[in-house]
Amino acid sequence: NRVWRLRKRPVGDITDDVLSLENEAIPEPGEGEILFRLNYLSLDPTNRIWMSDMEQYMEPVALDAPMRGVVCGTVIKSNTPEFKEGDIVSGIGTWADYQIGSSASVGLLGDTGDVPVIDAFGTLALVGPTAYFCLLDIGDPKPGETVVVSTAAGAVGALVGQIAKIKGCRAVGLTGSDEKCQWITEELGYDVAINYKTQDVGKALAEACPNGIDVYYDNVGGKILDECLKLMNLHGRIPTCGLISQYNATEPVPGPYNYDLILMHRLKIQGFIILDYMDRYPEALEALSGWMKEGKLKARLDVTDGLENALQAVKKLYTGDNMGKLMVRVKDV
Ligand code: NDP
């Protein structure tokens, strides 16, 4: 049983000495628990947050403990009537071949119909509901409004732009390569894509948003947030979904510099954590899978094979080398 353990808290980028891969005994489930085998491990920007001993929305992973992850697995042994052998579960687990779960940490993935389990897990377990609730509940986009999205070619951002289009909005995406820009405009229907690494972001945004910005879906914070603040319309909304530009920071990050515009333009900025929406998951799953069936919502997976490659793979999130939802495949179901 291979288990990745957190050995060191990262300073800056995730380095090879932060986690170690150990060979350990397969654990025994206690009363009310299950043993499951890992099929897919979702790699998420928040993995970096969990590695740090910083103020956050969950406990940080303890030093020497197995690394936490969003997982999909097959039940091998069950000591609870809630699950039976062979069930496919998903939820919060660890970076390990075999692990213990319970109804407090995982739930049934449910019947995915024609959708392969890997796609259902990749899109619907975390990033789909995040895009859905954070955009619609907090961003509250109205038809005809302009929605700007950062990390627009990423797992969450790709879906946010498409949902904005379904809701009749103009969608403008920022991402870090010309290939990603081309993909989000030609395949996903974004109206305009901006390469924030090569273009003047302020100028490009002003051109792309002639009527200003009504909703800025923030996945990055930093400079892009500041440029968007300048263009926000009166009563604009900024759902704060992520701050990936500062997850690897070694010093406190200054800004936003245009803070005064929150007052002047009566903006609403609200942080979002998907864990607060667990009881409303069925609503998102129904809408997202319906749009997927109708061909209105496309998703892309970026799959690395082998649990042993998880540490190298997770680094891609912070360099922008992933193209779609990043995950590790351990064993297909
Ligand atoms: P992505 O698939 O979008 O991968 C991360 C992407 O972030 C990279 O591909 C890269 O794309 C971009 N990026 C990396 N570093 C920077 C930087 N310094 N400045 C700007 N962009 C950068 O990951 P997810 O879709 O899973 O996550 C996107 C965001 O959503 C993250 O901030 C994450 O924390 C957040 N999130 C929040 C949740 C919540 O409940 N609040 C739940 C899930 C995700 P590029 O090539 O475009 O630079």
C-alpha cells in the first residue's frame, strides 16, 4: 500500500522533499468504516494550502500524516450498511492506494449513466459545483452582462465561462498561453481570451469589455484583480473563488491597490468555499449533467497515470502546465 506523507511544509513552490512515498500495511476499517481502493486522485490548487500551517478553511495536513486529497475509490470492505463492496465512492481522502473512509468523509458517486466514472468524478465531484454555485449564487450574472474569468482554461474557469454563456452573458477569459486562449474561444465559446503573460492586461481588458465588467470571477487575486477593479461597473460582483497567484508566496502579498473602488462602485466581494454548498449538490449535478448531455458544457481532463507520479503532477497547477482538470489515474473503473 503506497502512501504519500507530508514531511515538510513547503516554502514557496512545492519541492520534492515536501512529500515522501512509503510502502505501508493496508489499514483495517473499524466499526462504521469502509476500506476503499483508490481509482482517481484529484489534484487541486488547494493541496498547496493544506500543506501550509496557515489560517485556512480546514485543518492543515499534520506533518508526517498522509497527504489529503479529493478521491474516487472502490469499496473493498464495509463495516457499515451505508456502503457495500464494489460501491464507487468519492469525497475527501488521502494520497494512498488503500484507505479508510466513512459517511463523514465520502459519499456514493451514484449512477453516472453513459458518462465514464473518470469524467463524472473529474467534472462533477468538485470543480463543476464550484463553478456553478460560485458564479450563479455569488456572481449573480444577468443576461447581457459581462463576466470576466481568470484561470479561464483551467478546470473551474473553463466551466465558468461556458455557464456564463448559457446564462446569456458576454464571457472574457484570462489565461497563460496562446494555445489555451485559442481553446477557450474556439471550443468553449468565450467571446474574448486574453493571454495575461504576453498582453497588457489593463489595456486588453478595457478593449474586451467596452461596457465594463459586471462580474469578475476571481481565481487568482493579485494584479489581475487590481486591473478588473478599475473596470467594474456600479454594483458589480466579485466572487472570490481562489487566489492561486499567491498560494506559493513567501512574503505577505500587498494590495489590492484599487481598494477604494469597492466603495466608489458599490461592489460586492464575497469569498466562496464549496464545502458550504454540500447540501445543495444535487441541484448543481442535475444542471451540469443536463448541459453536458445537451453538448452545451464541455470539460477536459489532464490525466497522469500512477500514484507515484502525483508529486510531479501537482506542480503543474502552479506553472500552468495543466490543460484541463488535473488528476492521477491509479486504476480505472
Ligand atoms: P486549474 O485547472 O485552473 O489550474 C490552475 C491554473 O492556475 C494553472 O493552469 C494556471 O493557468 C493558473 N495559474 C497558476 N499560477 C498562476 C498565477 N500566478 N497567476 C495566474 N494564474 C495562475 O485549477 P482549478 O480549476 O482546480 O482551480 C482554479 C482556482 O479555483 C484556484 O484558485 C482554486 O484554488 C480555486 N478553487 C476554489 C474552490 C473553492 O471552493 N473556493 C474549489 C476548487 C477550486 P494559466 O496557464 O492560465 O496561468
